[in-house]
Amino acid sequence: MKHIAIVEDETAIRENYSEMLSKQGYQVSGYCDRISAELAFTEKLPDLAIVDIGLGDEIDGGFTLCQTLRGLSKTLPIIFLTARDSEIDTVCGLRMGADDYLTKDISLPHLAARIAALFRRMAALEVPVVAENIINRGPLKIDANRMQVSWHDHTIDLTITEFWMVHALAQRPGHVKSRNDLMSDAKIFVDDSTITSHVKRIRKKFIKVDADFNCIDTIYGMGYRWEHS
């Protein structure tokens, strides 16, 4: 189970995020200030840290904490989640080594999706380069090592979420994948209409290089499946 640390001085906000992420299957620890967080992190680092910038009396406590975390680990995923939306703060946060900078008006599903995307990127970096991660389905080639998809030797420029959806469908041609299946395989938490939009964009990207592309079938009331051309 992935361990996420939330460093947020407002109790209600911290508990709200903690509850949502716990329901997503994460182990969550909350800290109300920089000092208590640093004490915990020197004992054991989480798998991902979500940090507010203003922490109690420390206006820039989150920035200081980010620098401490980067001193402890070069690869720990760090997300700033703050009410401060100025370009200067955003640039400072990212330059200090944060992997993402989000403002608190972000929806909980959107936050969950950004967290899942960070974990996917980390997992992709850890995948060894082996031949088993290559899928060939006629003109379709998927290289999971490089997260690349090509169709008739033309590269299809997919987002990470779109890549995992195509990967899930092509792994088992002819098998129907429900929208929940695709969310699980893509490790995202969104509503059904968003999955539908992703599939539409994926089709358009394939059709852009092949007007006759028709390998993603919609099975009404059930989901989608990959069919050989």
C-alpha cells in the first residue's frame, strides 16, 4: 500500500484530503506543521508528499520542507497543494524540486488523478527493459518500456492515461473492458463521461494517421474492446 503524507495546517482540509485518499486505497498520514513533518520524515519517508506552502506561522514553511525532502530523497514525488496561485510561487515551488503544483480549487477526483499519474510515472521508471513489455497486434505496436504506441509504424502521440487505456484494450483483443476496468488499468479516478472522452480522443489520434482505423468497438451498456483490423 502506497503511503501518502499530507502537510496541511488547516485541520478540516487535511482530514478531507485524508479521507478521500484513504478511500482510494492509500495509507495516509497528516501533519499540521513543518517541524512535526520533518521529524516523521527523518524516521521514514512516505511514497509521496502533499505539502501546503503556508504552514501555521511559517509563511513559506512548505518551501523549506520541500528543500529538506529533496535533501533526503531526489526521487520522492512532491506535490504543492496551496491557495497561492501566483506565477512566482508556482515557479519557485517547481524550481525547488516539486513534481506538481496545484491550487486548492482543484476537485478531489482531479487531485486523485494527478497523484495516480505521478505513481504511474514512478512505476514506469522502475520497469526493467524486457521483451515481454512489447505488444504486437497487427499494425499496432506497444512498447511499455518506452510508453510508446505506433500504428503502421506511425507514432501515436498519446497521453499517459490514453496509453494505459490502449494497452489495457490491446492486451486481450476481443475482450470487453468496462469503463471501471479502464479506470483501474489507467489508474485514474474519473466519471464515466471522462472515460468516453478519452476513448474519443484515442480514436481521433489513430484516425489521424489511418482514416480506416476502426479497432476500438463500443459495446453499448458494457464498455469497449479491441478488434483486429
